[in-house]
Amino acid sequence: MALRLKRGQSLCCFQPVPQVRAFANTSSASTKLLPLLPYRLIVRPSPNRPAHAHAHARGLSLPPRQTNTNGIPCYHCSLNNKTTTQGCEAWSTSGAAFSPIATRQLRGTRSTTTMASADASSNSPAGSDPLHPKVNMPRMIYGTAWKKNRTADLVYQAIKEGFRGIDTAAMKRHYSEELTGEGIRKAIRDGIVTREELYIQTKYTPHDDTFLAEPALYPTITSQVLASVTSSLRNLAHADSPESQEDPTSYIDCLIMHSPFPDPVSTLEAWTALQSFVPHRIRSLGISNITLPELQYLVADPRVTVYPTVIQNRFRRAERRWDYELRRWCANQNSTRWKGEKRTRYQGFWTLTGNRGDWPTQKFVRELAAAVPKTTQEVEALEAEGAAAAAAAVTEEQREGEQEGGEGNLVGGEPAGLGDLESGDGELGISLEAAWYALTILGADVVVLNGTTSQQHMRDDLDCLERVDRWRKTPQGEKMWDRCFEEFKALVGMPPS
């Protein structure tokens, strides 16, 4: 299918629906066939000729579209509840749509808008980049995979116990995105939390059963992305709305591409469709189950203007030795692209189940679990002791010069008072699982997905993480933490910050 812009017509905006080939010039005497574009052109008609390019893909389940004053329906405008005669602001801002004079992109080169966005992402301070707004991501996120009909109740419990990050997916085989939204809305209605206090991420899944079952309804990757995002915005809307109406204020903090396609061209098409929703309805993008070469190929393409700020993979020895190279890539992005801010985060799943041969058997994990105080009150007492010691710093320095030993509570390099490390877990301050979580999150800077179905474990996992974080900053905890973390780094590797 080819689309020619007639005399008297100008480009209004793009829609992420089935692909068309387009001619860049409005002059019939000089036209060039463009590469296949992942967007459908919407043109502003002349007074004597209606536009014929705005039909949507047959069978897509879309919300009611609004029509601008020129009579041209625009899907993105309907999402944002806008009416405009100048094209869709959301698309222009995202770099996926261009003004009528920005025809260089249509000829296959990067437009001024796109280049400005790319320059902003690489040279501007992180906070000033409109395509990469800062997103507050918790260090532990509740995972909803395989929860089935218990999803809503478990999400509600997780939020009630203190989780502020929720992970789901538009993949019906393993997730229930709709029930996830129910649990979130119930927590908001009950006053436990506000939407602004939550971090919600979901996923678009390539080759999902929904698309494979009805290929005629979703003929292109772009149409699949559109249907998936539309469904996610409806399922995860934070306000109760009739099913026939979409909440125009709903948004998703991060939308993750569940995996790359087998070929990089298809991956790029899906990514460019996803980035058109940033930052208005989707705050940031990520990608999961990806290798470093696949990621490097994606971000090197000049059409990528929204960089992934989440890399979500299995964190285990069998996956490229705890995914060291990708964790190093994330650390490099933070130190260079984001000027030292932690804006590109590595998220790990299977953190416990994928490492059963490591965390239960490592001596340093048990040492850490035994050394952490059992209660928050004990940690507060240690913090008070540390504050008193700091106030008497001059006296302490004088005493240190008179003492031959310097380790205090360490005997022969081992922590005093630990006793037999093979003793039962009842003598541990925290569980071995909590100690492994703490080393992974606080030490290796990995955001962990926690999918426990136990309400007690939800509470304990968050409490233990907070307790370790406070304890490791006390004089008594610092030495033990540093020693255990050095052994942890030797095991999993630690990229330079």
C-alpha cells in the first residue's frame, strides 16, 4: 500500500497502526519510495478533498477516538483527551511524529526533533531530559507471576505490608494484569497508598497467545504493541471507571518489552512503537530476557530516542555468571549518560530459586545472617552507641594510640560471639534468604523481584532489608558488612561504579 500526500495536504500526525509505504514529497513530479515505516500517516485534507488515510486496523479493540477540528481521528489524541488542529502534541514530543516541515525523517534521515531528543538524552543533565523523566523505583518490587485468581488479594496484601513497587504483564498465560489492577485500586480506595506513591511496571510480550490466536486482528508488530498498551492502561487505571471509558489520567511507570524478537528488525519496530507513548502515558521503557549484544544493537540504532532504564533478567550463576556484563552496562550508563544518577537499573528475578546452590551454602551469608540484630530496637541501640562514640571522637583517638589491638570485637579475623555457624536458624538475626537479598540489593545494587505468597514473608523481607541497611552503617555492623560483601563480590562480580 502506498500513500501520496496530495497538493494542499500537509502531515498532521502519525498513528502506530499497520505499516504503509509513503512518499515524502507533496509534488507528484518528484517522489521517492520510503522504507517501510512503523507508523501510519495522518494528513490534513484540503477543503475539496477528504483524507483517506485514517482508518484503523480492522478488529483492534481501541477506546473511542476523538476527532480534531479537521475531522481526522487520532488515536493518541483520544488517549490524552486532546483536540488539536496542529497534530498530536504527544507524538511530536516523543520524537515519533513531526511537524509538516520536518520531512527529513520521512526521507530516512533523522529530523531536527529526533536529533534534539537524542542530544538531550546524552548531553543534558538527567533531570532535564523530557524523554527520560526520573522515576522513583523501589529496591524491592512485588512480582505477580503465577498468582492466578489470588493475584488481587496478594497485590493488596503486598501493598498493605509495605511494598510500593508492583510488576505484572499483559501475558495472560502467567499473569493477571486485570486482577493486579483490582488489587491496586482497592489499596488506593482504602487509603493505604496513593497512585503517586506506587511504582507500577508491566510488559508487552512478543508472540503472546492473544496475538497468535487471531493473527488477522493483529497483522503487524505495531498493532500488537498498540493493543497491548491500550489493554494495560485500562487494566492498571488507578481510578474506577466504566469499562467503556478509559481513564485519561492513568499511566504506567515503566513498560518492559518481555523479550526481544528473534530478529533485531522486529525488536526495533516494537521499540519504536513503545517509545511513542513516552513520557505521557508511559514514563519509561525497559527490556527483559536480553543479552548484551542484543541490547547494544538496539540502542545503537538512530531511531531509538528513548533508552531503556530497566534491564530485567534472571540473576543467577547459570545466566552468564549473574549477568555480570549487563550489570556493568547499566553501571556505565549511570556514570556516563546520567551523570552519576542511578537512572538505568538492573532488575533481577529468580534471585532465590535460581541460586539454591549458593546462598544456603556460603559461609559469609550465614555469618551476616547471624550478626544482624534480631529486632529494630537493637539496631536503634547500636545507632545510639555510634552517635555517642562520634561525639567522643577526640577521646577515642587518644585511646586508640594507647591500644595495641584495633579490631575490638574480632578475634583472629572471625566475629566474636558467633559460635558454631552450623547452628539452627533460630540463632540467626535474619534468615539466610534475607541475608542474600540484602547483599544483592544493598551491595550489588540489583532491584529484586519478590514473588512470595506469604504475608509474613512480605513483612519480614521488607523489615529485614531495612534493618540490615541501618545496621551496616553502625560501627559494629560496618566491619562485618564490609567483610561479607567482599566475599559476595568475589562470588558474583561487581561492576565498577
